Amino acid sequence: MSNVPVTAQKDNPLIEIFLRAAAVEEGLSANTIDAYRRDLRGFLTFHKDRPLEKIGKNQVNRYLGALFSYGLNPTTINRRLSAIKKFLRFHSGGSKAIIDIKGPKLSRRLPVVLSVGEVQKILAIPDKDDIRQRRDLAILETLYATGMRISEIIGLELAVYVPEIAYMMVTGKGNRERLVPLGRFALVAIDSYLKSSRPLLAENKALSNSLFITRRGQGFSRSGMWKLIHGYIAKAGIGKKVTPHTFRHSFATHLLEGGADLRVVQELLGHASINTTQIYTHLDREYLLEIHRQYHPRSAGETG
């Protein structure tokens, strides 16, 4: 156990040592590492001037109570608790009392999903005669065709696109690689972008290896990509509360509605566990119930 006192310094050595080990052992993504760093800074700052060996169950519970009082949602609190447990276990072995601490129970909220018609409405917006909008169409078609995460699509490099085989190699969470098929519309949109849009965006600029590039010739940031996507959702007049994962949720749900096997959807999404994919079966059941109520003569009619 280290006797280094907890401080509010920006780069706490205790945190950085843990993160380096976690990155190697668990294959965590850069985004997860950054989230852990923020979570642990907040926890250690809350207990500033207290040596790490003096932080126990009571201190962890007191911190969780503070998070509740700040109005943080259960998902965020549980994520922070997970990081804290791993951190304390790494540096001290972690007492059973700490390991057994439970976070708030999560209500199983189903993700917002776009209908097929809404997706088609969004995809109809980009002007194919405009250089940047031709690129935007390729991005939107790729998202819907593959169900990629935002971090995955901005990480795509030119070399992964091989139109002859109509597949794309994607690197997901934990550096796990998977092959995802591209539909005909996505292939056409990407080919058009690469032939008549990307060369103009890259002209006289430092060459980027990213498949999708900005007007500055560089790859997209996460926020920049989300801003682009959200802009088209807004233009389509869709009032749903969407997130960066909305296209991904819609991709999975539409496959299941069409009869795809859950294991296939798991593979396409790059989920390590089938349990993660099973949330979409709830969406599928809601859809089936809606269809049953709409079309079955004994489901929604008057009974009296």
C-alpha cells in the first residue's frame, strides 16, 4: 500500500499507475481510460489529504451519497463505483466490504430508436451534388449499414475499405476486430465520396489516413462527428431525444424486426456478451406487440 497522500493534483501518480496497468490488462479504449481518470480524480479529490490506506467502505459510501445529492443518474454513479473498486483493489487488494458495495439499481430504459421511415427521411437530405454533403451521405449510410459506434467510424482508415469484398474491418472496444458487411447503398455512397469528394477535401492539405475527413483534410473528432449527424436528424424534423448511439440502436432493432438471429446481431455490433445485445429483444417484443394490437381483430377492439 502506498503512503502517498491523496491530493487534488491534475496527474495523480496513483491514478496513472493504475490506468497504465488497466489499459494493458483489460485492453480498455482511450475513451474508457479518460472516463476512469475523471472518475478517480473526483473520488480522490473528495478525500483529499487522506492517505489511500485510510479510505474504506465508509468513505466510498459517503462519496456515493454525495453523488446522489449532486443529482447524478444511477448509470453514472455505477460507472464511477466500478472504477473506484478496481482502483482500490489494484493498490490495496481491496477489502471484501468495499468489493461488496452495491451501486443504485438501474431502471431498464429502452434506447430511442428511429423508424425505418425516419432513417430514410434523414438519408434523403444530403445533396449529392455538394462536396461535403456527399461525404455526409457516405457517413450516414455507413452508420446505418454497419451499426458502428461513433468512435469506430471516426477511427476508420482508408485501408480498411475494400469495396471488392463489400466488407469493412472495424476495431471496437478492447481492440476487438470484427468484419462488418456494407450494403449496396453504403457501397455506392462511399465510392462516390472517395472518387469525387474526398480528393477535393484533401487537396493542398496535410494528408490524413482517415476514411472520412473534414473540410480541413483531417479526421473527425467525436464531437464533430456527432454534430454532423445530429444536424441531419434536426433537419429531418425528428423530435425524438437522440444520442450518438441512435443509428446503432436503430440498426440492431431493424435487423431483429426483419428476423435476424440475436447471435448474428451480437457479432455485427461487436458485443462481447450476448446479454448486452438482449436489450434489443425487448424493443423487438414492443414492436411485435404494437403490430399485434394494430392488426389482430381480437387485440385492440372494443369489448363491451
